[in-house]
Amino acid sequence: MGFRIKSHFVKDKKRFFRNDGERIWGKDDALWFLRNARPPPPAHLPRGEGEVEMDENRKEELGMFQEIRAGLGVLALFTLLTGVLYPLVVTGGGQTLFPLQAGGSLVEKEGKIIGSSLIGQNFTGDGYFHGRPSAAGNGYDAGNSSGSNLAPSSADLIKTVTARVAALRESGDARPVPVDLVTASGSGLDPDISVAAAKFQAGRVAEARGVTAAEVEKLIAKKTTPRSLGVFGEKRVNVLAINQALDLLPSSVPSVAP
């Protein structure tokens, strides 16, 4: 039910009242409205639901804009820290403290890059040490790193390993074949072989180069990398490094190809 509005003058000021006696607007309020376009409701009157809802919406809008501004500020800050400053510090520090490793551990010979000490190569000549079999592409494809993904029980894997063992024993060598000479690594790019795998090939390399097996085994010992920190991993021989060293021995075998 609505209220009936009545008016009367009190001390030369016209005031409006509801029929329950509550004051609505007075002359002074009307003048304030004309000057300020939007008067606040009298303090003793309850605020209307529409005005309360408008104020709440205004607060929500202000809160949303504040959150957006704060989010954009955090985004800009972390973009600067992680997208600019951090890469500059890491890259600059790496190039300064570890220039060889930061550049990819590239190996040069006579001013020409012939490979990386971190990526294996497919050596096939008798005068060179051979690396592990590779399932990366057509063999040691750095753009297609992968293993064979065959389980130990796979018939294909057993057949392949058996064929590799047979090929290594064609020379009449009946010694146990090191496992890394007949199985591929998980990446297909392993640059190292075990000391046992290097010694297994020493006789073939020595015969092809016309040097004694003792000289080759001495070279193997010189090029053997110990365990990391003396604890982690196994002793290993970098294939590219030892093949480079072989080219310094008296031999007619061509130099290491890239």
C-alpha cells in the first residue's frame, strides 16, 4: 500500500510529509538538489533498495578494476624478471663462467666444427672406436632423439641384439660382448661408451692403424672419464675425443669426419 503525500508550511518553509508523519523533502533540500544535481537522502530516512544496489554495484566495479590493475602490475613485474632479467643473468653468467659448455660443447679441428662432445656420431671405420647403436632416426639424428621403445621381452629386440653380437664375433673374438655395444641408449645420442666396450675394440683399432694394442689401451686409459664426483655413474670414454686422439698416432687412416 502506498503513502499519501500531504504538504503544509512550517515557519515559511514548505515541507512534504507522508501520511505517517515522516518528512520526505523540504525546501532547503530542493535548493541543494538544484545546485548539486543529486541530493543525498535525509539521514533519518532509510535508503531505497535501488540506491543500495547501485552502490554495491559501484563497489564491485571499483574492486574489479583494482584487481585488474593489480594483476597487470604483477604480470609486468614477472615478465620483466623472468622474461628479461633472468635470461640475461643466466645467459651472461653461463657465457662468462662456462663458455665452452654454454656454446654446446662444440669440438673443432683445424678451425672447423666436427661435432659436440655431448652428441654421439656414427663411426664405422675399423680404425675408429664405434659408439653405441642408435635408434634416433637413421642413427644419431639429433633432431629425432629416441630409443627403440622395445621391452626386454620383445622378440624384435632379442633378434636385433643377437644379430649385433654375431657381427662383433665375426672376427673370431669369443670374449663376452659389452652390453652397450649391442643396445641403444634411451636418447640414441649417447656420446660415451664403457671402458669395457673400448677395450673390446682395442685390438681391431690397433690392427687397422698399424700400432700395438698396448698403445691403444694406454690411450683408452688416458681418455677415460672417472665417475662424476667419484660416486655417480660409471667410468666412460668419449668416442669423439678418443677418435681425435687416434688421429695423432702414426696412421694412414683419414681424419675424423664431422
